Amino acid sequence: MPEFVEGVLPPFVAESQLKYALYVREIQTLEINGTVLVIGEIGDIFVGEDAVAEDGYVDIEKIGTVAVSGLDSYHTTQRLGRLSYAKPGQEIKKID
């Protein structure tokens, strides 16, 4: 069932626990093979507050969502762990 949000043109899937609006920022056709590269910017994210950690991390396991690979393969998720962002000159640290 579609869900419409004021200010966002395309509808969301009402049953989805995580919704986000992607805004097109640039479209390029790659000369190497004619592939169209669409560059977007996430502008709005809609998710329950209980799924967002203090640092802004969205816990997709907590909301019971699935992951997708390719065009037609869906998976349940199991977090292996979180690591700090890779930055030059800094060691990677595990985030609890």
C-alpha cells in the first residue's frame, strides 16, 4: 500500500519500517559502455526513534528489515560488528 508524505513526490511503501527519499543530483552517461550513472542525495529519512542510536546509527536488525543484493535477491541481516570510520593515521576501533 502506498504512503504519501507532504513535500516528497514519489510514494513510500507504507509497511516499510525504514523509508528514505533520494533526490537526483546528477546524471552521467559513461562513455566506456553507455551505462547511465545516477548520483543522488538522501534528503529525508523516516524510521522509528527506537532504531536510531545516539551517534545516528540506524539499527536495521532492530526494525526487522531485509537487505537486497542485485535486482532480485533478498536476505535477512545479522550484524557482525561495527567499526569506526577509516581515517588516515588513525587505528580502526570496534564500536560496541
